[in-house]
Amino acid sequence: MLQDCRSFPAILLLNADRFAERPANRFKTRGIWHTWTWREVADEVRALAFGLRELGFRSGDRIAIVGRNRPRLYWAITAAQSLGGVAVPVYHDSVADEMAYVLGHAEVGFVMAEDQEQVDKILSLADRLPSLRHTLYDEPRGLRDYDHERLHHLDTVLTNGRAALERDPAGDGTWRAGIAAIRSEDLAVLLYTSGTTGRPKGVMLTYQNLISSAVNANRFDRLDETDEVVAYLPMAWIGDHIFSLAQSYCAGYCVCCPEAPDTIAQDRHEIAPTYFFAPPRIFEEMLTMMMVRIEDAMPIKRRMFHYFVAVARRCGAAADAGAAVPLTDRLLYGLGSILVYRPIKNRLGLSRIKVAYTAGEAIGPEMFGFFRSFGVNLKQLYGQTEACVYITMHPDDAVDVETVGIPAPGVDIRITEQGEIQFRSPGVFAGYYKEPERTDEIRTLDGWVKTGDAGYLDDRGHLRIIDRAKDVGRLTGGGLFAPKYIENKLKFFPEIKEAVAFGHDRDHGVAMINIDLAAVGNWAERNGVIYASYQELAAHPQVYDIVARHVAAVNRSLAADPRMAASQIRRFLILHKELDADDGELTRTQKVRRSFIAERYAPLVDALYTGPGVYEIATEVVFEDGRKGLVSGRVQVREAEIVAPPAGPASVARAA
Amino acid sequence: MLYHEAGQYKTTYAQDMALLPIAQERWSLAGLLVVAFVGVPSMAFLGIPPFDSDYVFSAILLPFLILSLAALGLNVLVGYCGQISLGSGAFMAVGAYAAYNTAVRLPELPILVALLSGGVAAAAVGVAFGLPSLRIKGLYLAVATLAAQFFFDWLFLRVKWFTNYAPSGSVTAPPIDVLGFRLDASVERYLLVLTIVVLFAFGVKNLVRGAIGRQWMAIRDMDLAAEIIGIRPVYAKLTAFAVSSFIIGIAGALWAFAHLGSWEPLTFSIDRSFHLLFMVIIGGLGSILGAFLGTAFILLVPIVLSRLPAALGTPLSTSTISHLETAVFGVLIIVFLIAEPLGLARLWSLAKEKLRLWPFPH
Amino acid sequence: MTGMQAMDAMTQQTPTIQHHRAGTAEPAAGSAAARSAATRSAATGPADQVLLAVDRISLRFGGVNALTDVSFDIRRGEIRAIIGPNGAGKTSMLNCINGFYHPTDGTITFKGERRAHMRPYVAARGGIARTFQNVALFRGMTTLDNIMTGRALRMRCGLWRQLVRVGPALREEIEHRQVVEEIIDFLQIQHIRKVPVGRLPYGLQKRVELGRALAMEPDLLLLDEPMAGMNVEEKEDMCRFVVEANRHFRTTVALIEHDIGVVMDLSDRVVVLEYGRKIADGTPAEVKGDPAVIKAYLGVAH
Amino acid sequence: MAFVLEVLLGGLLSGVLYALVALGFVLIYKASGVLNFAQGSMVLLAGLAFVKAQAALAAIAPFWLAALGAFVFAAAIMVAVAWATQRFVLTPLLNQSQLSLFMATIGLAFVIDSLGQLVFGSEVYALDIGLPRDPVFLLDGVFDGGLLINGLDLWGAAIAAVLVVALVLFFHRTGTGLALRAAADDHAAAQSVGIPIAWIWFVVWTIAGLVALVAALLWGSKLGIQFSIAFLALKALPVLILGGFTSIPGAIVGGLLIGAGEKLAEVFLGPMLGGGIEYWFAYVVALSFLLVRPQGLFGERIIERV
């Protein structure tokens, strides 16, 4: 029984029994999908565990997992756990320095790497990692001539493991006994969160944390062994660990790994998952892709598309509000299903979706409504690594884009005097690895975790998020300034990829904008605007006009909310380069690092408060291979249209 | 739009390289085959219009199937291997006369063997006239195949042995017996021809998606590069000639035996060659489906042309109509070469792709 | 020679390539030497075994001398570069080697056999593969089918079996598909597997063409300007593929390339042609220092 | 012996007609790389137009004037055909493969044949441009009774010779002619020096049309104008293979060889083979020739570029 299992290796053995011949993993490689049943996975994991043991892996050892989503990398996690070890998944795209810190801090003795690229990175760090003993790799290409003293192809490890198992008839029993001895409060994984500032922190999660969260979530959305997901988000991210490992183990559903980064969309289309998680960015990309393509379609098709999108929106809004949908609309919706909705869901690989979640960032109401109105059960959740993801989530019958839903099963929520959201749950992490003081900063003695987000519970008990608590600032005039809130509103326009708003301790708001090259580039192509580079396109007056319209629209919507009216954007500029995680401007999860940007582009921030005009700026950038260079450009600051707040009594901010 | 492919994934290469990898297409084809093999004969049997009349079988379905087969054969050569041929009428004639002579001179052999001998003879002749393709290309080859056309026109007209010394030169095929059954009714002959055509269509599809098909297409797309990777032009071209002429020969034999019954020496004239070429171009070079679409189209044009003027109240003389028909063919060829060089099959696959991508254009 | 060193040699290539593109003519002898050592240790046969020898080749078209009295050899397992200004006869040389042109004078010895006139497909059978300066793909076919044609030589099923397909022909097809998939994976072109090559951008087409040549599992791979018209990133990828093909698939490579940085970095030995004559032959460092070469090539072209 | 010579001469003279049609092919092929399958149909159309116009004019004008008027009319038709072909077939197919263009001219042949017959009728028409039809006896002194030659054929040969000379002069002495030759060598280069390719095509097709008209007049005088002319004209294809696709002298020599060869073969081999071998003899000769010398007698050697 599942409730008797205290660890993932134990659940794996259970699944090998209860779901024996059901698929556990699929992996597209060499052009076709290879499938492993739960029984086969259990067998591979056991062989891998024995192989690891042959290499000297012992209880308490750490194994870093470095690479893109591949079944064998997931297996390595469970295999290590079955020996009493701890897995440390690492972002595969982190640069050498970041990786060195994490591997050193976690004191990993083993590394499970995907391929030559990662092995090269690890080998280059070898001197700085005294604890590192062995490196394993999955993909042998290019590695044949490497020194294999401490480097091992996974196939060899598996073969050795099987041989060891054969030599020792009692081995299996010992292994199983070891698994049975794992306690639920033992450490399962260490996940390093990059955070918006400072060094990454190692979040310690126990089996109990992960399993209880997973079981609760599976129950909440009625997920079972018939479901399928596509694993495509970084393995080091808690979301992927929960969706592609913890929940899969608990429910018994199948996890499919795509072939290559370039084929994710195609592979999703082929698999058509039933359960899907994506940050708003992915939905944004889908939407942008659709809009760009439909612009190229024949006018009649374009009009049909927009017409039925409108129909769906009408019906969807009514349905979500619980109102009756008129018969004509229902008929039209049926027609739209045939002509638009189903084909589009089919194209996006969303046609079998039972539940889809978005989280991590606020999602645009337009976009959210768009997918929902097409019949995709898209919901929001609010979560953190420290909570094993789930804090709040939308129940199927009460989805509202303005909120992030009700507390997940087993989660308690409270809002502090300062408006900060705090939670308590079985999923609450065991602490930051080797950093008790940082743990204490965030977790109270009675087990409440400070999220650092500002928000409030509405009258239905749904949580609404405004911004990071520390980011919610004040204008000198006293008005509330929630930069993220404004940035999100800006980013809901397809032409705007990123926005950074400033206004704390200032008398008005300003914004730096990053245009979306795909969307604006497409516009340029259709309108005969010629450009040679991102920089040139960003500086184009017509592009400025477009952005100015969007800023004005945001100002209008801000003006409508008395709490926010004062924080309208008075001036903006379009940055001459794309914000980039390699330059430290974004986190690895692609969130803007506002304070870093404020510092890096200080002259531009000053310019925004100086007045309109053209300013020179030069910035250092890091190329993919690690070299650095200078990008310089002229950036124009423009005035934006300001809207007078609606007439009425003095607007008083309520939330703060 | 009709293609809901999401969720169809391949777990083996055999699935991935299947004839029709998309489930919806497999079902459509199966449906079509059931209609052709079961539906149509049953309707004929039950007397449901339009299949109650012999005319539909003898004047529409049989010619359609047989000419489709010939076009299929020609497409192997022109569409897949890129070698032009203006002599397909002659290869049909070779097939017809070889089958006739086998049947008449060795009456103890089953008639299917006679039909087969038509194919074999045509294949041999095809290889012989394909030999120049090893030295010459493109336009020169067109002339070589034209030579075949004129030579065989003359041969069957003047050398009386081939027509078994029939005084008028006109010959009559013996009746068709298959496994003891005599196929008299046109619906029976339809079933025989349909079976043969379907078998050949699948066979050719297998060839063109296999190693030999890739060799043909490599020669077609860039013969020098093909040679660089070790493809022997001799083998690739001659197999294309052999397979193509074999099929055309079978089609010729069927045309004579199953469709005409008795025929004159100049039945398989250069006009037939041109018609087949038009079918292939309009239908679509390098497409199995194209052979069928092109044939249907070329057969429909005269029917429409002969009925349209009367329907519009301005009846025209037969000679005017026949000239008009020729002119329309000529214009169509030019229009297709300009607007859609890959023919109706290309339009079809574009439509299919549009449906798969629907509602987006790409 | 450890894996670490080999890797160093690899990673050092990137900056040097750009160096040269930027115009500074800094030699990259260190990395080339390291790499060539790696190659030798990786090669199966004795390091100095000659795979192909060109002996006093001349080629005339009408009154024009495309090649005059050129001799050099290609050793098993090495990367051999052929460089020279435009019109130096580099492509003509490759054309002679793989049987497109028949030299007017001189002999070519491949794997110890002196060759008389031969057709390109005979050269292919002997194990010589080739890519072209202007991509020569089969435009009507997909990436997958294009690379599959590279297996033509190794597919044995006859017409009849292919006609039936089920059984041996399908098995054979699958067998070769597996090899081709390895190449697709190697070249990272999974996403264009089923795209007709005519629709691909130039850089990817070049990659597919390399894939087709690799599918032949050749002993000698002739690359005619594999990086022409590519951007820096594509060049880096292509360099990696060439080095890997040389090491991983144990393929001897002869390449023509205009980018001196790439040549100096990749190749073990370089032969320099000018106006159809050989003016230098040696390691990249030797050639680089050769006054005749500097005069003829480096001083002019870049 | 006299009989042999008679056959030979007769063959040579009918070869003149083949040569004339082949000349049209060569002109177009040289300048535009198109093998014009419709050349025979152009002969037919020119002939039909001439005959019909002459018949119409004969009622109101003297013979020579009617003939001249008909010639002008037929020439105008050929100019129109050249323009229409250039505008609606060649230009849209610019940069397409030779095979596509060839197949398009098959379509064109169908259009010209059928429209010509639709407009001008499809019976057999006699054509008379006043050439003497009397038999001529040559070399009376050498052979007993001399060699019997049709006067028409001699005139035909003479006219053809004049035409060839005129064409050669045109190509070598006039600006347009030189431009055409330049364009034939290199389309891109011609375009870059400002010779519009459409204009070149138009001029060349017009000249080919006029050559077709002359061929029609000669052929028609001998055999009458009828549909089979279009097919008979296909005999020019083997002539081309023999002579080379790009050579004017080749077309002439090839035409004469084919004409003489097939007559001799018919007379001496025909009876053994059942007769009528004229029908295919030229093709088979050409085919055999192809295997030996693919570029033809006077054609340029084909060098494959890689």
C-alpha cells in the first residue's frame, strides 16, 4: 500500500508490483519512443544501485544530477536514494562557477552527467571539488578517448551492477532491506534555488515532504496511473521533481522525456499529455506562435479565428462565472470546436489535457482566459521549493485568474500584519543545507514559512498575490508601488518580453522595456520595416509608438484601481539588449533581478527621471562561451500618456 | 482540421516508416478499399444507380483503373527517376501484343500468365530503349523514347506475325478465365483489374519508399551527387525503366483484354503516350496518388467538354469538340507546369498539410 | 594523452577561430599539435600508414592547366587540409580523387591500389565520400531520406524483397535507419528529421550533407569548403562535427577551407596549391611560416 | 545506278524540308535552351493560315498579290504566336528545367494544332505559290534517260539555301543577330548588358515562325497542307540529334543525311521488312548515333560541371 511506503525506492518496488506492465517512462531517442514499464524501471534502478555501490557509493553520499530530462537521470536519483544517498539535481545550463559552488556546497561524491558537454564542465571543476570521486555519464559520444579511471559510462555501471547482483544471491534481499530501513524524515533531495539575490540555497526535502505533497496533489486533481506527462522543465527545479518524479511515483503515471531541446513542442504533440505544467512563459510562447501564424493566414481564416476566439471568450467567461450560456452561443461554440479549438489544441499537443497548471509568475488574464475558453483546464497554483511546490491551487470549480486559488490539501495559510503570506504544511522543507541561520530567517519556530510575497485572502478564501513583499514600495507621494504587478501587466502584451518598473521612493513610476524579437520582428516583416539587429529594431520609432500605446493601456488599467492609480508609468525606454541570465540580469528561472538591473543600468534609471531624450549606454555582456564583450547603444527615453484617476474620494491603499 | 494527430506516437521504426503513419489516413484508405471492393460490386448487384448500368464499368471505371495503372508505371520513370518518356503508348502496345500472342499461341497457359508475359516483354523492351539513358539525358532521351513509339507503331502494323496474320490487322483477345471462372460481365473484369491495380499501387509504394526508390529519386534530384554516394546510375535507371515498362505493359495487356476485347494496330499511338504523360504531369510527378488523380482528371475533361456545350444550349460538332479537347489539354499542361509543376497530388498534399496545420498557415 | 588534454584541445578551438576571423594572425600551433596527437592515438592503423597518394597529377581542360604535377599523400586517420587562393585547383583535385575528373597525367593510389580511370560510384564503393562546395542534396527528399541514401551501398535487398517490403527488406531498412539515427543524433538535427531539405536554411543543409557522407562510413571523407557561408556559431558546430567524425568514426578527412583559422586548428597537415601547382606541404605551423605561402595566400586573401 | 542516284537526290531534296524544320528547332534551342516540340505545329499553322488567306484573297486580287497578302497574313500570325508564347509560356517558366519547358511546348503544340484546325478547318488543302511542277531531267548525257527530278524540289532547295544564307547574314552582320548569339551563350550575361530576355525570345520565336512558314510553303506545295505535317515535322528531331542541337550547319547536313538515308533504306531495306520503314528509320538511326556520339555531328561537347 502506498501509505506504507516511506521513500521513493519503496514506492518504486510497490509500483513494480501493482503497475508492473504499465509504462513508467518514455524517452524519444533516435526518432522513436522507447518505453519502460514500472517493472523494468525497478530492474534498471536496482542494477544502477548495485553499480553505484560497486563504485563505493554509500549511505549519506550525494550524487549530483546534471543534464536534461532523461529517464536514466531520474533513475539515478532513485538508485542513489535506495542506497541511502541524496540526489542533488543541478541546472544543466548553469555556468561552471555556479555549478562549482553547488557541487562544492553539497559535497557531492558522485556526478551523474548527461553527456560530453556536462562531463567537460565537471572535469574542468575537478580541482575545486575535493569530495568528487566518480563521474558517470549517459551519452557516450565524444567521450571514448577520455581517461576512464574516475569516469564511467552508465552502461558499464549497469553491467557491473548486474554482475554484482549475480555474484551475490543475497544482494537483492539486502538491498530491499536497506530500502525498507529508509525513514520518511530522511533527506531525499537537495534542491538549490538560485533566488533573486545572493548565493543559491540548498533546500533540504525529506521523503515525507515530497510524498505527502505529491499524494495530496494527486488526490486534489484525481491523477492516476493512466495519466501521462512530458518532462521538459529543468530537473533541478522543484516543479519538475514533484511532477516528473514524486507525483509520478505516487500515482503511477508515465513520464515522457523529449528527444532534444528543439523538439519539445513536437514531442508534446506526439504524446499529448494529460497533465501539464508550464510557467506562463510557455503559454505565452504558444500564444505568440499562434498569433504570429494566424497573422500570416488568409484574411477569411484570420477573421474566422478571431470570431471564434471571441465566441469562446464569451462562453468561457459566462461558464467560469457560473452563468447560463445562451443556446446560440453554445451552438457557435460547438462549431468553433470543430473549426478552431480542437485543431489548435491538437496542434499544441493539449488535446488530452485533464489538468494544466501554470505558476511561478502571474499569468495574463487574457492569455489565461484564452486557453481556458478553448477547453483546456488551465489552473493556477502558488508554490515554493520550500513547500514542495503546493501552497494554494485552483479547484476545478472555482478558477479565477485574479487569484491563485485555495490552500492546497494539508496547507495552512496566514497573512501577517505587514501583508506577507505565510504557510504551514507537511511539505515544509527540513531547512537550508548547512545554513541554519538562513533557515531561521524564513521559518518561524512554530513551523510557519515566510513566503516573502504580499497578498491577501479574498472573501471566498482565495489567495491574491500583489508582489514580493519587499518589493512593494512607496512613491514619495505615499501611493503604493508594486513593480511586479505593473511589469506583469506590461508583459501581457505580446510585443513586450520583459519589463522592469521603478518607483520606490520616487515621485512617479518609470519602466524599462525589452521587446519580444519574435513578435516585433514579425510585425516588422509584415510592415516592411527593415532592421539588422535587435538593437536597431528596439530603437525604431514605430516600435516605440507601439510600446507607448501599450504603456498607455497599462496606465489606464492602473488608473482604474484606486490603490494603484498613483503608480502609473510616466516615462519609459526600450533597452538596446535583451536581458539575459548569463549577464546576471535574469535568474535561471528567467525572473528579472530588479536591483541588479537598477545598479547595472543606473545611468538609464537616472535618465528616466531626468526627462525625455537620447542617452548613450555601454554594457558588458557575456557570450555563450564565457567571453565578455561590450554592447553599446543609444537609448531613447519617452514620455508616456498618463490617465487621470477616476473621480472619487481619496484613494487609500488597502492591502499594505 | 480533420487530423487530430496528437497522441499518435511511434514506438518502433516499423511504425514510423509505415505506409500511412497517421491513423485517420489508414482508416480513410481502408474505407475507400472497402467501397471499391465490396460497395461498388454490391451496388451493381442490387441495381443501385449509377452502378446498375454496364456503361459505368466499361466506359468509366475500367478505363480509369487501367490508365491509372499505366500512369503509375510512367510515373515511376518520369516522376521518381526523372527520365522522360514519350513512348509509353508503345510499351502498352508491346504488353498488349505480347499477351495476345502468348494467349493465342500457347492457349494452354492461364490467361493471367499471358497478361504477365505482356509485362515481361514490355520490361525487356523498356530496358532496351532505356539503355541510351546511360549516355544521354533529358531531351535526348525524349527523342529515344519517341523512336520506340514510331518503331512499334510500324512493327505491329506491318509485321503480320504479331497480329497472327489477321487480314485487317485487327485482333481479338481470348476471353478471360481466372481460376476456372470466366469473367464476362464488366463488373467481374472490374474486380480483376481493381485487384491488380491495388496490388501494383502498394507494390510501387513499397518500392519508392525503399532503398531503390531513394536511388531513383537521388538520380532524379541530382544525378552527380547520387553517383558520389555510390549509386550506380546504370542500375537505378534500368530498374526504373524495367519496373515502369513492366507496369505499363501490364496496363496495355489489360487495356486490350479487359477493356477493348479487340483492337486495331494504331490503338496505342503517340496520342496515348501524350495522354499518359499529361496524366502524370497533371496528376503529380513523383506521387502514387497523382497517377490516379491525373487519370481521373484527363478522363473527366472530355466528358465535361462533350456535355457542357449541349447543356449550355450550343451543341458543337464532334470534330470541334475533339479540337477543343486537345486545346484544353494543351492549355492545362502549360497552366499546371507554370502554376503547380507537381500537379494535383501536390495540391492534395498541400490541402492535407493545411488541414494538419489548421487554422494556421504554417 | 588523457581525455582532459584532448578536451582542452577541443575547447581551445573556439576562441582561435574567432581570433582569425577578427583578423589577428596568431598561430594556434599548440592546440593543433595536441589534437593531432589525439588523432594518432585514436587511429587504428600505424600512424604513418598512407591511405591515399596522389602522384604527379596533371589535369588539362582544352588549353587550361587546372593541375600541374601535384603530388601529396593522405595518411590514415589524419585531417588533411588543401588550401590555396581561388582558382588554385583545389576542387579539381578533389574531383580527381573521387573520379569526377580523370587526370591527364599521373596516378592516384588508394589503399595501396593504383587506380586507372574510374567512375565516382566506384570511388564511393572504395570508401571515398564527399561533400560539395554548393550543397548537393536531393532537394525533393527529407533529411532522413537524404541521409538514408548514403546507406545505398550497404543495402543488399533486391527489387522483389523491396516490392513485398515485409520481412527482410523492412528489417534491412530498420537496421540502416538505426545507423542513420545515430548520425542524426550526432549532428543534432533531430528536429528537421522529416523536413524536405529544400526548406532548410543553408547551414543545416550543409550539416545534412555531411550526415549523408558520414552515413557511407567512408574511409576517406572529402569536404569541399564545409564552412563556407556559415556564421561563427555554425562554424564552431561544424568544426566540432568534423573533429568528432575524425575521432569517433575514425574517418580520414581531407578538406578544402578558406578560413585559415579553421584550417590551422583542425588539420594535422596542410597542402597548399597555387595556380594548379603545389607550393607547400607540411604541418600548419610549417606551412604558415613558408614564405611562398605567405606571398601566395596569406598576404593576398585575408 | 541511275535509280540509286535518283532515290538519293529525291531523298536529299526531301531532306531539305527536314533541314528547314530542324533549323527552326535549332534557332530556338540555341537562343533559349528550349526544345520546341511545337515547331511542327507552327509549320501546320503557318500553312493553314496561308492557304486560307490566299483562298480568301484570290477572289479580289491577282494571284501574286493574293499570295503576297497571304504570306503577310501568315507571317503576322506567326509573330502573334511568338509573342503569345513568350508572354504566356516562356516568361512564366523562366528558370524552370529544360524538361519542364519541353513538356510545356508539347502543350503548346496541342494548343496550336487544335486552334489552327478550329479556326482554319481540318481538311487537306492544296497549296500553290506558283512554283513549277514540271519534271526536270538532269545529267541526260551521263545516264540513259537522265535523272528524273521534280522541279518543285529544286526550287525548294534553292529557296532553302537563300533562307539559310539570309539567316547566317542576319546572325553575323546585324546588331540584333549578334545580341542573340551573345544571349545564347549566357543568359545572365546578356541580361546584365541590357538585352531583355523576353525580347530575345520574341525575336527568335518570330524567326523560327517565319522559317516554319517557308517550310510550310515548300512542303505544302508538294504534299498539300494537312494535319500530318505536324507529325512529319517531328522528323526534325532525329535530324537534330544527328546534327547537334545547337548547330545550323548540323541541321542542314543532318536533314540531308536523314532525308537521303530514309529514302534509300525504304527502297532497299523496306521490302525486306514489310515496307513503311521511313516511319521510324530516322529515329533508329538517330538513336544508334546517340550511343556513339551523344553531342551530334556538330554539337558542342558536353562538359559536366560539378
